[in-house]
Amino acid sequence: MTPRTHQFAAVAFEENLSLRELAAAYPDARLGLREMRVPVGDDEEIFIYPFGAVVFHDVPPDRREAELARLGRARPGLTRQVVRESFTVREEPGRRVDIVDGNLVVDQFGDGRAAVVALIVAQSAALEYYERIVERLFARTIGLVEPLERYGSVSTRVRGLHRFIGEAIATRNEVFTVLALLDKPDATWDDPQMDRIYDELRAEFDLVDRYTTMEQKLQGVREALELVLDVARDRRMWLLELTIVLLILFEILLELFRRLH
């Protein structure tokens, strides 16, 4: 068998994808628990994942755009703000599994191994999308904390903080739900080489460290928002108490004025 190169290209959307709803648009697809596999040529195929990622295996660029348009017709409303990721696998008989110059080198490459590579590339693309969201949340949180650091108080309305906290919690829950798919595929338990491929790819894409960093930032956002909310509530209570004192003082002055006249 002569050496061969395999190209994987992933696209991650903001929206999730319902594989069952898409099945009607892809009658030749194989629907599994984790993904839908769609043949588009002799050796080319597409992997569609419910967490909003699509991976093209050896699909030419022009055909990719056509397939993205097809997906858009099957799932109207897909955002145009997408994350793209690519990866190369070199199939060389007699070689041990290894990462060389950022590419995966394997001795042989079949359907099972292609599925593992596609899943990791899809997860990396989805992870990058959520990293961007978490970075924006983190930046907004820093903007809320800075006045507290400078002046010891905050001017943000409590209602606005409630909305922001709700957004942060929703993002955190979605991130943890989606990234639960980082669990090891069952197929790796039956093939030691596939298990090695899975571990090599996770290390190459730095999935564990990226996930840990994102989790820490989300935890930091939650703790900072709780602190800001407590300070904002204290400030509100102080203003309420001051208003009550001023009203009482006004009543006293008004009564004195009446007695003097």
C-alpha cells in the first residue's frame, strides 16, 4: 500500500444540530449515537455532530461549500459566524502512530480511526467557539470589577447584573453539556492503536488544558459577579436607608415649620 494523505476540515456553528431532523436531508447517511456520517464520493465523507460541528474528510474545498449550502437549506438560520479547523493525517505502512510536524502519522487508516480523528477535530473547533464566548464574558466581568477596585463601589444596576449573571450561567451550563462529549469514544477500547491515536490527538490539540483553562475562567466570572452583585445590593440598601433617613428628617423639619407658623 502506498502512502496516502487524508485531510480533515471542521466548521463549528453557533447553533446545535439535531441529527434526527437532518436525517431526511441525508438519506444515505449513517446515524450513530455521536454523529451522522454522510458519504459524498468514493472515499470522501462528512461527519455531522449535534454540538454544531461539521467535519469534512477528504472533501475538496468547492464541494465543502456546496455541502455547507445544503446543510443551510436543511437547517435554516445557521449563523455565518463560524470557526474553522483543519488537520492532516499521513497513512504510511509500517510507521508507528506519532505526531510529526503537526500531522498525525499512522500505519493504516480505516473507518474507525477516521471517526476518532474527525471527532477530535470537531471538538477542537467547538472548543474554540466557546473559548471566544468565555473570553468575552471574562472581559466584561473585568470591566465590572475595575470600578470596585478603584472606588470601592459599583454603579451597575442590579437588574443588569442579574441578566449578565443569567447569561454567564447559561453559557457555563452549555459549555459543560457540550464538552461532556470529550469523553473517550467506545471504539478506542477495542483498538490499542486507536486509543493511542486518540491520546496523541488530544495532546496535539491541547483539549484538556484548554478545557481546564476555560472552566477556571468561568469559575472566576461566577465568583466575581457574585461579589459585584453583593456590593451593588449593599450600595442599593445604603441608598435606600439614606432616603428613609432624609424623608424622616424632612418630616421633622416640616412639623417644626408648621408649629413655628
